[in-house]
Amino acid sequence: MKNQLKVFRAIKNMTQDELAKAASVSRQTIYAIESSKYVPSTILALKLAAIFETTVENVFILEPSDFSAKD
């Protein structure tokens, strides 16, 4: 899954730390999401979208491989 967190942060001129505080998570969590090392929970994804006043689908984009069965 790709995400546009960095883009939305730039538009709002927010640091990772500021976004982390707004979402009540650590800066490391924001870094991990932006680096595609961590997929957020549904609640966190909804919070992040709300902070940027957009939809989850605008922040997080499914890739074709996300539809493949994983063992």
C-alpha cells in the first residue's frame, strides 16, 4: 500500500512530530508509515485522513499486489 502522508504534510507545512502529536502517536510511527514499513490501523488511518480533511482513499492507495493472497 502506498501513502501520500509526506505530500499532505508538506501541503499543511507539518513536521512528522506535529502530525504525530495531532494523531496521538509517536514520530517513529509516522516515519514508519511514510516509509511503508508499517500499515496503520483503521482508526489511525481515519484519524490521519481527518487531520488532512480528506478521505482515507486520498491518503492511502492500494496497489495491485495488495489484492494477492499472501501466505
